[in-house]
Amino acid sequence: MKKYAPYLLATILTGFALLTLFLSTSVIFDLFGIRAKEGNYVLLVVWANFICSFLYLFAAYGFVTAKKWTAKLLGISTIILITALLGLFYHINSGGIYETKTIGAMFFRITVTLVFAVLAYVRINRELRIKN
């Protein structure tokens, strides 16, 4: 099972990345009428998710190939998302309209990204230690 763990993690992360890419692209470019379904979205959050979706895809590759930069990439994604969350709070405090579900979704996304970053750090460093 240990030998399949990087592939499982990469598959889950790839699915998360592709879903994020699809949803953020659909809102940004108003595809499939998703923009109207999303309601009062905050564009800063959508763009942060869009950027992170590409970082997730690269990180999924890093999981499979045991690249040391995988954890750093996911750490950068976490920082981008935290910055977007702070921007969202600023937007809310300035009287901007938003969907309440966005706050929960951001906390969920930050948590998932942080968990993947920790898994990447621990797993890949252990693998590299074993190889050396």
C-alpha cells in the first residue's frame, strides 16, 4: 500500500485541482451559466482558486515523482488562499456583498491544501532519506 500512496494522493489532488479549475474558469469566463448560480462571488477569491488549481496540478506531479518542491508549492498555495481570505474579510468589512458559503469553502480549501502540504513534506522527505 505504501508504494501506491503517492499515486492515491496525486489522484485526489488532481481531482481537486480539476474541479477547482473548472469552477473558477466557469465563473471568470461565465461558462455554462455558473456565474449566475454562484450568486455574489468575490472575484479575488475566484482568481486565487484559479491560480491555486494550476499549483495543485504541478504538486500532483511532484507527489508522483517525489520532488522536494511539492511541499513548497502547496505552501505557496496555502499563502495565496490565506491572503484571499484576508481580502474576503476586508471586502466584507467594507460592506461588499458575498455568499456566506464562501467563508466556509475558503476554510475548507485552506485546510485541505495545508494537509496536502504537510503530507508532501513528510512523505517526500522520508522517501528521499530512504533513497540516500
